[in-house]
Amino acid sequence: MDMRTAHRAARAVMSRALAKAAGLASGLGAILLGAGLALLAPDALRAQAVPILIVGAAVHGVGMTVQHRLESQDRPAAAWERALFWACWIGLGGLAAWLGARLLAS
């Protein structure tokens, strides 16, 4: 491998690492922003809790799936990554079932 090819490969690895770090920072920032808003304005947000929860779950599910597919293009996902991906979807399904039962009961 010549120096130019090695340099491109190193930049590609660094770019993927930075993209992951940026995605993590973005997600963490969204969580903190939402938590802060919920703490500052709980009464104003209470009526919108269910729609916010549904939109948040949908955005998380889409983002998680897109990230999983993009990462799977580079290399096969490890068993623990697949397990975590599906465990998250099972958790989102459980949340949806709980929310549906709660809405039907009220």
C-alpha cells in the first residue's frame, strides 16, 4: 500500500469515527434538551406527553435503523450489536403496548 492509499484509508476511518461521535453528541444533546424542557415546563408539557413520546420513539427507531443499516454496509454487525438492536425494538414495542393499554383504560 502506498502512502497516498494509506492516508485515504486513515482519513476514512477517522471520518467514520467522527461521524459516530457527532451522532452520539447529537443524541445526548437531544436527551438533555428534552429533559431540561420537561423539568422547566412540566405542567405545560403534560397535555402533550403522549404525542411527544410517540414522535420521540419514532425518530429514535428510524435513526437507530438507518444507523444499523449504514454500519452493516461496512462490515457485518457483531452478535451483540444485533442483539442490542432487536432488544431496543422489543423495548419500543413494549412501550407502545403499555401506552396503548394506558390510553384504552382512560
